[in-house]
Amino acid sequence: MTKSDKRPPRKCPKRKRRYNTEEEARASMHALLRRREKQGNPIVSVMHVYGCSCGGFHVGSSRAINWDRVAAITTKN
């Protein structure tokens, strides 16, 4: 066992929810989008998954608006 194997995983500096894999983070992001749309309060900002210095993955959003999603919501109503 090397010295780096004994080191505990680092905590995220931003205290966000940590996911072990990118797929797990994407599944959580899509579940959040579905849940919010079902509640009638959809998320229209651009959502993305990114790797962090803590060794995990996080879900984030930007200030940019996903206009395709806005168009899909407005035409559905």
C-alpha cells in the first residue's frame, strides 16, 4: 500500500454534494430537473456536471439560459 492510498478523501472546498462517478451525478441532475418540472417550477438555466479537486463530481448551473428548454416548456403549456 502506498502512502497516497492511506490518505483520506479530501472534502470539497465548496461544501457541495459529492458524487463518486460522473454517471451518478448526471442521473441526480436529471432527477432534479424532472422533479422540479413536475412541481411546476422548472429549471431553465444551463446545468452541467464537473469534476472537482476533492476527487468527486458535482452538479452545477450557470447564469446562461437554456433557450431550447424554455421553448419546450412554453409550447407544452
